[in-house]
Amino acid sequence: MTVYSTLKPENTILNNVYLYYSFWRNGQVNVVKIDKDSTNITDLELEFKIIANDGYKIDYTNGHFELDMRDINVEDLPKLTEPTDNYLLKIDLSEFATAEKIGTFKDNLDVDGYDCNFKNVDITNFKTIEKTLSFKNDYGEVSSVKYYAVLIDPKETSCMLGVYTKVTNMPFGGLSLLHSFKNDYGETSPDTFFNVHKIDFNAKVAGVEPEKPLSENIFTTYVVDPSTLTEITSGKEIYNEIIINTLSYPLKFKDDDLTETKIKLAGEETATTGKTFNKQNVKTEIFKFTVPTFNNVDQCTINLPFNNSISLNYEDLENKTITGTLNYEVLTGSTTLIINNGEYNIYKGGFDLESDLPYKPTGQFANYSKTETRLSNDPPLLIIKCSQIVKQNEVIKGTVKSEIKGILKSELELLNMLTEKGVLING
């Protein structure tokens, strides 16, 4: 299939924003995201959302959207010319500043099903711009068509844009951006026409300009606690399977590394507040041990609260203070543990700290060695095993950073209450 369009790359401008919509298919929500680097621009459909990247807010004074509304025939596609102004449906976001509400939305949208694109969208908050285009047919006769551009639920960080041919019980009467053709026999042509002619949406810095947007993705890492999970789930704001990275279990990150923000689920801002990272790399010390001299050391192991154990050489530890630091790379979602003895790194390895909160699960979490299980709440433990029984006069002294006692128990109770078949852990 060939998709024809008068949209040019230089007329596709998305500065610090992305376009997003979701649709219901095969019993689940499917998501489409388009940013300045996307190659799937012809997947765009109305109604779509404009969402600002983290740290930015939408510039409603600087946004344009144009549609080529010519009556294109299949034989016109290989020789498309630029549309004249009278065929362009031009929408300027600044026009909505003085616009009023025209029309009504369907009052029984199925936001948990077919109308999932409207989930977490206030359809009572919108403004409408009426546009009229006049066309001449081959006989010189002039006909006029009215279109209605609707800005829905505009916020600093998100809004929805729809274009309709009628404003009764919207979203009925919505325009399709991709036009298919049929021949005289009713057969559908393999060629289509994408009638978007120009996209120009922008966002400006909200407050202090971030070092770099830490998340331009639909799904973002949030540091949350059980009460926040309860608020999200009880409010039925989770749909499909959404991963929430519960990185505070059993770790506590520094307040200076976190920023409080409204949680977005699948690009949609919710009423629930969580915390996101404001640095690209976050370092957290999780243990520190001072290791004295022991006789006949046969084995040295560190057990970690991430369902892992690490074997170390005792020669690297003897009479040294060893420190374990986790480095969380926000952009990649990867975590690296570095163990240093004050002179050099004696260990460096990656760990996956995320754990899933399933919504309406189909089974149980049973394999404790995988990241789909909850994290244990045990503190880091250094074990030194000697091959002979001798009297040891020294003990290992150390501290465990930010141990959160009892968190797993309350979390387990929460998950058992919210899930259908419970959660299994070992022991």
C-alpha cells in the first residue's frame, strides 16, 4: 500500500511535545505515540492528544494544524499538487483562547472499552471553533461545508484535539485522517490519502529548564508507596497492564533526587501525585562494612535484598571498608551495583529492581528468582565462612542504609486485596 500526502518533513514540527492516541482492539487498549523522530506519522488519528515532555508546558499561543480537504480521487494520487488556501482547514490553537463551547459530547462514553482514548479526559471542558470551506465542482457550482475544531480538556501539560462535521453527541461525526478509495466495482484500492498538511505544536519550559527531559516515553518510572498504589487502583486509573517501578522497596532515594509530580498513565495525567527522578543518574549507598582479619577464610558472600548473592575475594576485603552503591540510570531504566574497597572497585554488575503491579492478573507470581515477584525486605548481609573452627575475636561492623521495616508485609496485604489470585513469595 502506498500512502500519499502533501505533508512534508519540514512541516512536521513537534518541539518538546508528542502526539498520542489509544484505541480498543481485541479486548485491550493499544497505544500510538508520535514525536519529532517518529516514522509512523500516518498512523495518526483523531481525536489525538498533545502531551508536553517532562519539564515543559504546552504553548497554546504557538500551535498550528492544517488538513488538506480536497476531494482527491485515486487517479489524482500519483500527480498530487499543493493545495490552495481555500482547500486547507487551518486550526490555530491561539483561536481557542476566545472560543466558546459549541456542541455536546456523548454522555455514555465507554472509556474502559471502545472509547478508551477519552479515559481521564474531562469532556465537559472544551471549546469549539467553527470553520467553513467553500468548494467548486467541475461545473463551477459552489458548495460550503462546515467543520468544527474542538479543543478538549486543555491543561498546561496535555490537551486533546478533535475535528468534527457535526457537534451533536461527539465523537460521532469525527473526521478520518486517512482516506481509502473504491473503484466502480466496490473494490478497495491499495492506495490511500493522508490529509494532514501541516503539524506545528510546541511546548516551553515550565520553571527551571531541565538538564534534559528524563522521560519522553509513554511510561515513566515513579517512586511510589502502597498508599499511592491504592489511590491509583481504587480510582480505576490503570487499564491494560501497566508497569509501575516500585524503586522505593526496600530502597529510599534522596529527596533531592526526586521531584513531586502528577502521575501519568499511558500519557494521561491523573489526579494522583508521585515522584520522578530529576537527574539522569541517581546514586544510592545501600551498605558499608568494615572487614577485620579472619583466619582460614574459605568463602565470602554478600546477600542483597534483590534476590541475588555475590561472591567476593576475601583478599579484596581484609582490613578494608567496603561500600555498596547502586547507580540507577533513569533514561535506560538500568541499575548497576558497584562495590568499592576504598582503593578500587571489587565488583560491578547490573540488577533489575523493578517489580510489577498487575491489574486484573490472570495468574500468580510464583517464581521468586525473577523480577515479576516482589522484592524481599532483608537487609544486605555479608557472610564470611572459615574452613576451620577457631576463636575469632573480631566482628564485622557496618551499617545498612535506609532499611524500611514492614514494607513488604503491608505491600503484600495490599496486593492480595487488589488482585484476584494473590501474590506468592518464598518462605
